[in-house]
Amino acid sequence: MTKLTLNTLTLSLSLALASTAFASDFTDMDPVTLRLAHVVNEQDGFHIAAVKFQDLVAERTEGAVSIELYPNASLGDERTLLEGMQIGTVDMGVITNGPVANFVEEMAVFELPFLFPSPQAAYDVLDGPIGKELLNKLSDVNLKGLAYAERGFRNLTNSERAVNKPEDMDGLRIRVMENPVYVDTFRALGANAIPMAWTEALTAMQQGTIDGQENPVNVVHSFKLNETQNHMTLSRHTYAPAIFVMGMPAWNKLPEAAQDVLAQAAQEAAEHERKVNAEMASKQLAELTEAGMQINDNPDIAAFQSAVAPVYEKYGKQFGDYLPRIQKALK
């Protein structure tokens, strides 16, 4: 018998034994159904992550824990979902970082502009000690942070002109989220930052009362913003995590073996969604280009970074030592 064959047999036997031991943890467990909610449609990355999580949990608990999915804000908006998790009326969800930061302020450190130079840099921080420490802080507000999926890097679109450097943004009326960091970021870049709800922004772009907006590629594509926005700049100005969050009332009812499965399944589902997001973005950019959108994939990022220095001066110290720790980790 060759060494390779022997190693393969040993690995197979180890996996089989591990699987048997794993399944035995749930033999005597009363079945549990958990409700996982999110606010987007079934084609979105959030739902892709949720479905992967659902499948992994069912497989690894031998059906003892099942996950029911509630997409399309059917159980409420993201703040409502988080409040429901705290009191036990919702079990868990995939939630954008911004609303989570309303419960743990330090989470908002990830919203600082041009913090992460690449997706992998973001993953290294989020999956490492800093990210896990911030997830653990959610327990202080009766929530359990499991893993970071993603909304992705946000980019600028507008109907007026190509944007390559901050000076090109002077006077552009840009819709931003109702978040002071985003407002101050775009004002620092020279734009007329207009905070408004997304549903209002869609109408405003159609009517021409605003010139543009900022969102990840998947949002630009799914809402067909190319029909009102001629230009996209891959500014990648903010990386937006999305978090697998669970309410502590639901978490505490589970045995430790089930908790371990959920934590690992959430991490694997998050990594799966990141990969799918990257594949989808490449295809979506090609389709937007084919539809006539002018896309600048190499803007002057250094100039943009210099322009937002006042944002770091204003907000950098609000997050304890997390900003310097992240910056050190990125070096």
C-alpha cells in the first residue's frame, strides 16, 4: 500500500469517526426551530449566506436544529429585528453593520472611509482578534455576534460626469445614508451630501433632484441604477460588513454542542457569501458596462484618502483604541 493511499484512508477514517461523534451530540436533543430574518430579497448575498447557514446547521445537527428563513423585511426592518432578538421574538438575522453599531458604538469604526485597502484586508481584521472582540461586545446588549458576512465595498455613481479625484465631485448632489460619518465623508470630498431614505433616493434620481448615490455594485445592478446614473467610480470608499446576529434568549436555550455548530456554520456561510459576492460583482460590472454605464475602475484613491483626513480627526477617537489597533493590523 502506498503512503498516499494510507494517508487517504487514515483521513477518511478520521472524518468518519468525527462525523459519528458529532451526530451523537444531538441524539437526545429536543428539536429546535430558529427563525432567521433579513431585509433583502432571495437573490441578495444576505439570502445566499442564510441558505448556506440553513443547510450546514441541518446537516451537522442531524436535523435537531432547523432554520426557517424570513427574507424581504417580512419580520421588520433591521432595527426592529435586533430589538426582537433582544427580547426573544426573533431568533437571529443577517444584519447590516450600521444598525448593529446603534447597539454597540464601536462597531461603527468599520464605517470610516478608506479604512480597508482590499477585501482580504477587511477579512483578516474581521475574522481576527479585533473582529471577534467586537462580536463579543454584543453580549453586553443581549445579542450574540456569530460571524461577519458582507454587504461589500461601496462605490459612487452619478448622472453628471466622470469622477476620478475629489475635485470632480464639487457640487454634486449625492444621496448618502442617514449616518453622520457618511455625511461628513462626502462633504469632505466636496459633494453636497444629502441624507435620505433609500426609497426616496430612487425617486429623486429619476426626477433629477439628486445627481448620484453610493452603494455596492450589487445594489447598483439590482436596482438598475444605470438607467438614471451614467457614471460609476469604483471608489471603494467604505467596506460594509453584515453580521450574523442571534438573540441571547435563543442562544442560551441551546446546548453547547448546538452553539458550536451555529458559530462554525455562520463563519463558513459568511465566507461562502463573500466568495459568491466577488463572483457576482465581476459579472454585474460587465453587464452594467454593456448597458452603457461608464465605469472608472482606477480612480485616484490617494487623493480621496487625503481629502477625508478631517473625518478621522473628528471620529477617530470615538471608538476607543479600535482604530489604531486596526491600522496597526493592516500594516
